[in-house]
Amino acid sequence: MSDSSTSFLSKLPYRGRFAPSPTGPLHLGSLIAALASYLDARKNSGTWLVRIDDLDPPREVPGAASSILESLQRHGLHADEDILRQSERGSAYNKTLEQLHSRGETFLCDCTRAMLGPLGTCQQSCAEHQHAVARPAATRIKVPANTKVEFRDQLQGQQTLSPDTNNFLVHRKDGLYAYQLAVVVDDAYQGITHIIRGSDLLDTTPKQVYLQQRLGYSTPAYCHIPVISNAQGQKFSKQNHAPALDNKKAAANLRAALEFLMQTRPPSKLANTEELINFAIAHWSTELIPGVMSIQATPDAERL
Ligand code: GLU
């Protein structure tokens, strides 16, 4: 994937990643994202990493991280380097928060949920009344009203800042680091050049690009693929009880994921995961993936 705005990336060694949150086992939706990032990395002779985004212990399901890692292995998706866990990265996130704070780019905010605006923005001018802010407080990044952030998503086209980017959270009141902060710090730390993930994360990306700019990091190339939805139009997700993948049916699962991504169908004589993956790498093309936000699962896929 490349265009003029990301041409400098083509000079860097390709590094991609799959970064699941351990909130449940791997399901077809997450396999699709993992497979797409894996195939794109392999096709570009790149490195593919797996990171466990275990940033939010209350949302974590015990055993989910190891179950996801096991499923990836069983589906032939092998990471090239050790797994990074966000739960072990607190000091890096803290250092970044201190850096932003020392430059006057953040402010404390003690607004309750009810006090925040409809988009979760601080409307009580906490930034101007820092001495009056009660602890514990959240930390927000200042985003000046006229800020312009633009980037081009390979599939979804030109994107710009959404209104809820105003003063977004980088550290939560309950002491947890915000996803936006952690993802940016870790993608930079891991030297990620290409991010392929579900379109449900498209609207978080301008915030990440803004943080990258404030921190002097380069912006990776982004490609947000459609998410799979059920017959009710809901995203196939752990929250919507998407069924866990059966590792014993890895070959069928890979075929379903490739079909969803509109890739060349592997011949039926290819029966094992390794052969399927090798075929899929050889025939991989992001251009075949529809540039839409979601696609409804076929009844077959819902039964996997
Ligand atoms: N951990 C996030 C999730 O599972 C994805 C992070 C990312 O790909 O940037 O939704």
C-alpha cells in the first residue's frame, strides 16, 4: 500500500502488527484483521508483530490472551518477534505523559460523565481552572479549535479530524492509560510503518495522528478494512457474542476470511493452513478489498 503522502514509508523496512485486546477469544472478525495485516506484511517482505493490548484489566477476560495467541498459531499466523504487552509498558506511557505535560500540552480534568459534552469533551473549562481541579483527575490533551489533521486511508480515502477530537483523553481518571496514548507510543516504539485494522477504529485515527505529530513520530500508512456485521447489522464482536473460532477448522476459517476480503479463492486441493497461507500471500492484493465500512456475514460465516 502506498500513495504520495506515505511515500517516505516505502523507504523504511515494512513493519506491520496485529494488536488484539484480550476481551475474548479470536472470532472471525478478528481473524480477518489479523490475516489481512499478516498477508500484507508477508507480501511486502516485511516483519509482522503481535501486541496484546491488555490496557484495561476490568474488560479483560481471563485466558483470552493465551487463547488468541494459540488460535493465531493454529491458523498459521506466526509473529516474527516477541509479543509486546501493554500491561508492561506503564513507564513508557508515563514518560510520554510527562513530556506532554512539561510542554503545557495537557490539562487535568475532573468532570464527571454527566458534565462532559455529548461527544465526551470537557465543557467546564478545566484547562483554565487547573488549581480547582479535584483529584483523582483525568488528563486530556489540548487540541486547539482550528487544528487540522488529515490523512489518507488506503481503502477509506481522505480523513479529517472529527469534532470529538477536541481535548481527548490520554489518561483516565481511574488511573488507566487511554488507548489513544498507548497505541501511539507502542506503534512508534515498535517502528510500525503499516497499520491494517478494522474500520471500527477509523474515527480514532485522527486523534492518533494528532498525537504522533505532537510527539514528533512519523505517521504509519493506514488501511481500515470493512468489519463483518451480523444479520442485525451489528459488528461481529466479542460484545455481540461472535462465536470463538474452532482451531480444528483453521483451513475453513482461513478460506472464509479470504472470501470476506475478496481475495483470489485458493484451489480446493489446498487443504492445510500453510499451503493456504502461501497461496494467499502470493495472490494478496489490497485492491480487491471493498472500500466500505462493513459487510454483512454470509450465513456460512456466521456458523463458523
Ligand atoms: N486493541 C484494539 C482492539 O482490539 C486494536 C488496536 C489497533 O489495532 O490499533 O480493538
